[in-house]
Amino acid sequence: MAAAPYLQSIDACFSDAIGEGGLGRAGYEAGLERAEAALERLRRAHDDGSLPVLRVPARRDDFPAIESVAAKLLDNTTDLFIFGIGGSALGAQALAQLTGWGTQAHVQKGLRIHVPDNLDAATMEAALSNADLRTTRFLVVSKSGGTVEPAIQTLAAMSAIERAGGGKYMKHHFAVLTEPARNGKPNPMRALAEAQGFPTIDHDPGVGGRYAVLTSVGLLPACLMGLDMAAIREGAASVLAPVLAGAPARDVAPAVGAALSLALAQEKGANISVLMAYADRLERFLSWHCQLWAESLGKNGKGTTPVKALGPVDQHSQLQLWLDGPRDKMFTVFMTETRGKGPAAGATVAEGTDFAFLGGRTVGDLVDAEQRATADTLAKNGRPVRTFHLPALDERTLGALFMHFMLETMIAGDMLGVDPFDQPAVEEGKVLARRYLAEGSV
């Protein structure tokens, strides 16, 4: 198995490197010791199959079903909507950004992808009104099949097609990704799909939504966008391999991250975790991580708060606080290979101006200088900084990052003594929303 396609560095997180704001080596070593037990439990869960997500990177048997549904959705299609929320959409969006989707530079060519994951009346109205419904297809992703946001999106889209006179072709417009029937009884979304004749594909019932990006939840959208499904899983497998091989915690990158994060929180009060990426194509990945970390670990008064930031823009909006505000943060900076890339400022154009120092430099040169300067400035001001160096930003790298942070989250949950796979506090709001709808009070 090839090594993971990234390099994690934690050198600028310790007191002997950055001063008082850094972590003592003893605290880190204690964290690594606690992580060893978590790794052993992960290995057992992989071996006995009790944690199915750990078996996903090695799978290829689900590719034919994914490709079959993708072919149906792509048949004579101009617009594709993906209906889902949280883990049912964020991973797909993170993968889509590898193609440039969702970035400022993205130009719609061929198939237009829409992921209206945040339910908003005006957004949905505009999206459906501006699409040619005759050549528009819809992928509905709902693990439980009972989530109300994708349900109302689906019913609204079906109603729009009905009003446009396409009711008799309804089954050609939709596909549904949801859990299989239990004890012979389908969930509400699956029942709807079966009644309408929509193609369906199974959501693995043993993999929670926010951990499902490496399953069909992420790979079906990836396939629709022409991405390499096998490479995504190969990247994930490269990160998991040291865990399964029995490597010590200090040689397992996600264990290092978990031990570092929790030790900094305990010893230095770093209860906010800032993840900053110097690439537009990682913006939705950061959103995916925020849900994963917050929903998995924020329990029983425990957990740290994830914050996403994008460089260079957030240097201008947040760096002042980071450097001169409370010392309650750990920083993780993702650095890409950007030197020499992008349009260049001509030397002759810049000559004679106050910007002569930019002559002959590319946009990527400036971004490279800024990402290194931000990490170094934080460290020089006693702020703990972890960095990820990404030689390439492709399917293999993103698959590796997904696996890294899923494992880091699972290990941290084990160390904190919380269940990283449930979300009990979220349910009250869902119950109240249904009640308000039933009472007609909205």
C-alpha cells in the first residue's frame, strides 16, 4: 500500500518550538498513550465487522450498482439536483469541488450540478424555475428516509414536473439513495420511490450519514461528475493501513492529530479548532469536517469547536483576532502546491510601479508565500499550528483526508469517552418542527 498522499507536521505545536502557547511534550506523550487503546479498539472493530465504515475503503463490489444508477441519471440530462442535508450532501460537494464546482472560477459546462442542501424557499424557487424540467434529474439522498428537508424538496420537484405536464415520465427524473427495508418495511422515502418506480440504491445501514462519504453517498455523485471512485478509496485505504497493521499511535497520523488536539484543549485551553485551507477547492471539505467533528464530539459538556477559514481571504478578516485575541485556539493549515501556477504579472507591466516586486510572479507564487507566512506568523506568536502539505489535490488526496479526519474523530471520541456515532441533542428540534407543521403554526 502506497503512503498517504499528504504530510502532516505538528512541529509548531510544542512549547519548545513556540514558547508558552505550545504543548508540553509530556502532555502529548500522555495523549498518545491514551490513543493506543483507541487504535486497538478500531482494529478489533475492523476485524469483527462491527464498524462497517472501516471496511469501505477495500470495497469495489458496489461500483456496478453505482454506475448503473449514474447512467440512468445522466441519460439526456442538462441539470442534476442532489437533494440531501448534512452528511448526505457535504461530502458530495467536497468531491465536486475537485472539478471546480462551487468555486468562484467555476464555469458551467455540459451537465449543471445543483446541491441546494440548505433549505431556503427563495433558493428552491429560483433553482426549479430556471431549469428545463424535461432534461432535469434528481438524486435524493436520505439515510433514514424520513428527513423532512429532502422530503419536501422531492415532493416540490415532483409537483413542478407534474405541473409542467411530465407526470407520466416521473420515474425517469428521480433516483433515491436510502436505507434498505427493515423487516420487510421500507422507510418513507423508499416507499415513495417504490410506488413511483424510481431507481433506488442502498445506503449502508451500518454507516452514519456524516461518515458515509466513502460509500455510495459520496461515490455516486463522484461518478456522476466523472471522478475516479477507486482512487478516492485508495487514498482512504492508505491512511487506514497503518492502523490495521498495528502501527504505534505516534506513527498513525490521525492518532497524532487526536492526541494533539485533546492535549492542547486540556493543557492550554485550546477549545477552538481552526482549519484553514489555501485552496477554494477545499472549502466544502472544511464544512464537511465541521459537521463531522462538532456532531460527533460535542456531547456531555465535552468537545472542541471547529471553525473553518479560507486563505488568503480570511487573513484579512480573522488573523487579527487569532494573533492578538484569546489564546484558545489550535490551528490546522492546509497548504497546496501552488508556486508557479495561475496567471502571471508581467515584469514590464509592473516595472516602474510600487508593485515592481510582483513582476514576473504568478498568482500561485503569492498564495504560496502567504500560506507559509500565515503559518509561520501564528507560530512565532505562540499559537500552535499543525500543517498539512498536499502535493496534489485530487481524488486520492481527498479520499485520504476524508479517512484521516474520520479516524481522528473516532479516536478523539474514544479518548473523550463519548459515542462519536450518535447525535441525541439534535432530535428535539426535529420533533418540534414536525409538531409545528402538524399544528399549522408555521
